[in-house]
Amino acid sequence: MRAVLEARQKAAAVRVEQLEAELERVRAALADAEEVLRRRVIGLEQYLEALSEGDAPAVVADGASQRKPVGPRRAVPHRQNAGGVEGLSVDYQALMAAAVEAGGDGLGARRAAVVLGWDSASASRVEGARARLKRLVERGWLVEEKPGRFTLPAPEQVPGAGAERPDGGS
């Protein structure tokens, strides 16, 4: 009887090992599928954003309306061309709010990933957040005075800011 029970225990242990290996394989496949889904969602969002930008008519000097010329489209407008943070997408608005909250310490990519609702332990997510922060730097919304620390530009660095003083001087 003891031999039968030991044989059953060994068989159960082997089955547990097999199932654990299968579980790890499924977890890895799930992580890969989630990454593909994330990329597809981002791609769809960018596509829809580009379509909405392309649908807005451009007004020309004679008052006639024409479609914007085909060319590179920017998901993040240059700061001097935007009416304010409200012109940014929701994710970029969240990053700007986090940069304001971070103040002089600056916003890091790992914190930006958390703000975006991404897994900050995933290197690809952190790098995606860093790319968005760099895009905000390129377009004048943020500055990177210290490597990896993104802050709001000083008022004198913002086009049009500080151009007029309240006392009427220049």
C-alpha cells in the first residue's frame, strides 16, 4: 500500500511541475499579447487623432475653406502654436499636471509611466513615457535641464511670456 501511495505522490508532484511550467508559458504569452494590444490601442488612438486633425478645414486668405495639406501631423502641437494645455491630448495634459506637481524636482519617466496608468516596472512602458516627455521637450512644453528630469520652462523661456511688464515697461 505504501508503494502505491508514494507512486501517486510522485505522479502528483510531476503533474504540479508540468502545470507550473504551463502556467509560466501562459503568463509569458499573456504578457506578449498585452504588449501587442497596448501597441494596437496606441496605433488606433494615433490614427484617430490624425484623422480628426485632418478633418479640420484650414481657412485661407480669400475666406474659402480647404483641407489641410498632407504632411507630417503632430499629436503634440508646438507650445507657441497652442492655445494652452487644453490643446493637448488627455495623456499629455496628465503629464503636464504631474510636471507642475513635481515642481523644481522635475518629473521622471518612471513617475510619468505611473501617471499614465502604466506598469512602472516594465522597461518598455517607462521608455514609452520617456518618449512622451521628450516629445513635450521638443515642442517647448517642458525642459530637461538635468538628464531624466523634466520640468516646466522658466517664464522667460516661454515664447511671449515676460514680454510685457505690468508697469508698462519692456
